[in-house]
Amino acid sequence: MPQTLDVRSNFLALPKEHAQYDTAKIVVLPVPYEHTVSYGGGTKDGPKATLNASKYVEFYDEELDRELCFDVGIATMRALSFGTKKKKVNKEALTYIENKVTSLIEDEKFVAILGGEHTISSAPIAAFYKKYPDLSILQFDAHSDFRDEYQGNKYSHASVMARVGEFLDPSNIVQVGIRAQAKEESIYIQEQGVSTYYAYEIRQGKYTRVLKHWEDQIIDKLSENVYITFDVDYFDPSIMPSTGTPEPNGMYWHETMNIIQRLGKKKNIVGFDIVELAPITGLHHPDMTIARLAYKIMNYAFQKK
Ligand SMILES: [Mn+2]
């Protein structure tokens, strides 16, 4: 049986009976991969900081009136190791992650991945795509990540969605919060039919002028089975300073919850990752925000289950 973490270090500090691999419907997989850093580093410490902060997250969700963790069980796997002497990097690391996620999918688990840099996301997306050929991707991010390569590496965090677009139809990708982009990415988006919701358009009220619940437009563009990849730099730096490339004019908590809550109601969220958290020592609120985000996505994903 796969090795799991116990109450001292698992997600939400759950007692054994609610955190066993065999019975848990949700599995948290820490993936502390950090290889391509462009500005600030530290994403390898993201999973640990999130798990540590999750001890202080309430089991009960007041909005959904439920203690999801007791209803469905949440097991936390030991963090994937990418080696010390001879490190697994780039393609080799991605294959390693994909195989792990595939085994979780075969055991019918809902997979919640804690990164690590954004590069890792193409691995679970490839694994889920094998199971769900209609899979669509909802990407929360400040950056499109469609550069063909960055700093000479095709497996850079800045190129992750370009890698995804090599096996999954890019028109099945919806991005929200984008506000820093290279021209080649803008061209890719237009040519490949990606749906991109730019932060400046959202802030200017482009969508709310037409629709009260503009989130529904996002959800309508997604297929039945949806994977969420959540780069924490999507959030405004005021609530999320702990990331390598913080960009101004970011998104906030409440509007984000609106999107995911409505998504969980209408579509099947199959799994998610949260990446690019680079914890700042002594600054707790960003770690807490991400722990809450992880549990909120789980709650919304299981609304109907
Ligand atoms: Mn990203």
C-alpha cells in the first residue's frame, strides 16, 4: 500500500481513520519540484508550508455545511522525491509524476497536487487526459505559460501550457487572470483558439456589463470533465506575496470562489494542482490562504458527491 503521512504532518492534521489510502476518496500528493527558477525561488518548500498551515484550517465548511474530510476521507502521500545526487529533472521528472498520478487515478482517487513549480502540471494533465479524452483545463494564472521555451528550457514553468497544448487541444484550455505575456503567447492564443480572460478586461468590467454571473461564460466553455491548474501568482500580490513572479492587478479571493463554486455545481472537477507557492519565513497568511484554497476546491468539487 502507498505510504501516507500521519496526523502530525498530513493535510488538515487528520486522524488515522479519516486519512487512510484505502478508504479516502481524496489523495493529496506533495510534489516539491523546483528546477527552473526565473526570478524568486523557493517553490520546493510550497507543499510543506501548505500542509503545515492546513493544521489550522477548520474541518467544517460553513458555506457547504459539511465536514468533507470526515465524509470522504483525505489521505496525504509522502512527498515525491526527485533525488539528491542524480536529480530527476525535465522530462524524466514529468514521467515520474505522471506515473504516480496514473496509479492514483487507477485507484479512483480525486487527486490534489501541491507544487512545486508550474512545470509539473503537464504530468497530471497527461494522466487525466488518458482517462478523460474530453478533458478541459481551467488555468488560474498571471501568465499564459505558452512560451515554446524559456531560458533555453522547454520544461520551464513559463512553458508548461505550451507542453500541454502538444497533446491536448488548446481550445480546451481556459485561462483566467492573465496579466503578463510575451507576444508569441498572444499569437498562440489567437491561432490555437485558447480562451483567455485577461485581468485588465475583468477589472474594466467587460464581462459583468453583459452578465451578472460572468463566471458561467467560463464554465460553459469547459467540457464535462475539468482539471484545475492553479498558479498562486494569479492572486493579487497583496494577498499572495509568496511567489516567484508577483504581478500587480491580480485577482481576489471572493471572485475566485464564485468561479470554482459554480464550476463544481455544473461540471465534474476531476483533480487539481496548486503551484508556485514560495513561502516567506514568518509570513503565515499566504500559506494559510493556499491551505484554505486546497480545501475549498475539494469542497466545491464534492458538492454533488
Ligand atoms: Mn504559471
